[in-house]
Amino acid sequence: MKVLVIGSGGREHAIIQKLKESPRVTEIFALPGNGGMRRDAVCIPGSAKDIPGIVAAAKAHAVDLVVVAPDDPLVLGAVDALHEAGFACFGPDRAAAAIEGSKVFSKNLMQKYGIPTAAYRVFESAADALAYLADAPVPIVVKADGLALGKGALVCMTREEAFRAIHSLMEERVFGESGSRVVIEEYLEGPEVSVLSFTDGNTIVPMISSMDHKRAGDGDTGLNTGGMGTVAPNPYYTPEIAKLCMDTIFLPTIRAMRAEGRPFKGCLYFGLMLTKSGPKVIEYNCRFGDPETQVVLPLLESDLFEIMLAVEQERLAECPVRFTDRHACCVVLASKGYPEAYQTGYPIGVDADFDARLYCAGVKADAEGALLSAGGRVLGVAATDKTLRGAVDRAYAQVSKVHFENAYCRRDIGARALCAVED
């Protein structure tokens, strides 16, 4: 079987490496991929947002399954176009992808079907939003309605920060039309948990939970990023909480989407806050998270290709989905200055005794095939172990064996999780 994976980041590299383990997969293509993926997939030039180009590539290489991994092509309708052309896909269609593509849609969905989430208001004018914020309690959260590279949710600790957030999103349009509407919601407190799930629209199978680290600096300081590292499983996500989430969030969400005529098939990501009054949804994503995928998939024992095919064919209930009881840690190596200005183009070196999974994100290859840094988040170094402490220690030991100028990483990935485990 031949598989085409759409995307070019560390998430896509993790998916490709896991698909390679399937005895049924004979060839993997990546569009556009990156220079670091070349040993695992055939990279096809193009853009993940070019829907006709994706369909043309699927036809040219006669693939058996297309995995649409990023949010943009899903929201733009890549799966709809591929299905129309006769291709099997893993990923939601355009109607279902609205669960991430519009914060307003997802918040209204939760309100309508009684799915626990933060109280919220929707605004279409900056003046109205600013008037509301003049008396609203702080801290408070301001979110762009549409896609914003994973950076459209602004946690505002003061009223002045909230005013600046409205100015940035609605007036300066730093995320374009994504900020034409905003959701302003109450600030929730508690441990955060990420839960990816396989679903075919009827059955939902949660994967191993994880803990993301969004801030650029140690101690959760600095600007929000796309993610500086992850650990799995998340120690705060107990079996009792998992059951509660299944009953009050996961199954109700799948049923709500079906009731709305938007059955969701693919990977549905639940961003949760474990508040004193119970778990609540912070956000939905319509695809695998990045870098959560880099710790969840290494713990998957079942055949990812078979699971993806079962999701497409709506027979997930018949497909085994098993995870190991080990732990995983992924540390992101970034370009110094990220998520603001940074320099790239530096050669990447890896010591011969490197012993972990290396996921290439912001990477390109020169004419001779040498790898160079080419983005903000450059590499993910992921390791597993029978304990969380072991996984964290192994990941950082291998980070020291990867070298490029201007590299930096957080040094406290997993620290909060270890406090919960070892206290």
C-alpha cells in the first residue's frame, strides 16, 4: 500500500515513521515534506494549501491512502476534494473541520449540547469587545475565531493586556481574517491535559494523554509558541478523570457533531483543563497535535495504517488500538529567538551514538544532502522509558548529541509532571 502524508513538520515526520512500521505500507510520499524526511519518505514539491495540487499528486503516484495532517488543508476541504476524486483519506471533511476552524462554532456547539467549557462571549467589533472588557473580571482569555498557527489564544493577566489583545487581533489583524471575530472567555485554572483520539464518527478511542509546554522559556515564561516539548502520559489524567471525560466530553462531542450533520472522522484533539469543578474543554483541534504526536505515537503498539484505514471505513470498533505502558518525552530544539526573529541555514550535526527518535520540522537539505536549520522549531528529540524520569533523562541526554548553531531548548520539559509523580 502507498500512502501520501500532507504536511512538512515534526508531527508529519512522526506519523511517517510510525506508518513505516506497518508491514502493509510499501511506499510513503510526503507533500511537501522537508529535507530531513527524505530517508523515510519521497518528498513531493508543493504546498499543503494547494488542494488541486494534492489531488494531482495522489493521482500521479496512485496512492491508496492520503493522511491530511495540518489544519489548513483540512479546513480548506482537502478531504472533500480527495474523496470526490476517489481516494481514501484519514482526516475530517471541511464541515467537520470547523470544530477547529471556528472557535465560535466550537463554543456554540459545546453550549448547545452541554459539554463543559469556559463561559464566553462572541464579538464582531473591537469597540464592543473593548466595552465588555472595561468591566470584565481578569485574568481573561481572548481567542481569534479562525486558525492562527496555534497562537490565537491569548491569556491576559491584566485588563491592559486584554485591551492590547483586541487591538492586535481585531484592528491590526496580526492573524488576518482569523481575528475578524473573537471569543472572550473566562480564565480557567488547573492542570492542562491534551488527549488525541481516533474516531470514525461513531466510535471514539482516546490515545495516551500528554502534557504540552507552550511557553518559550523555562518555568513557563516568555511568549507562546507552537510547543517546546511534551511528555506522556500526563500524570494528572487519572483513570477516574478519563472515564469522566469519556462520559461528559468525548462521546457527547462525537454525538453532537453527528447531530449537526458533521460526523467527525480522523484524529480529534481535546485540549482540557482539569478545574476544581471538573474537566472542561479549552479547545478542539481537528488533527494530531504538534508536538503531542511525537510522544503519543512512539507509545502506540498497534499498526497505525490499519487504524487509519479502519477510521476511513467506519469500522474502528473492530480494530485493536493498544498502547505500551512506557513513558515518553520529546524536547524541541529551536532556533534562538523563536517565536520572534531568528536566523536559520546552519548545518545540523548528530553524534554517531545518538539513540532516540529524531523528528525533523524546520529542516532543509542543501545540494549535497546535508541538513540545515530552516525554521523556528527545528527538531524534536523523543525518548521512551519505563518511567517518566527515565524518559526525560534519556531525551535530554540525546539532545546533547544534536548540534547546530543558534540552537536552544527548554531545560524543564516534564518538570511539572515529575512533581506530580514524585511528590
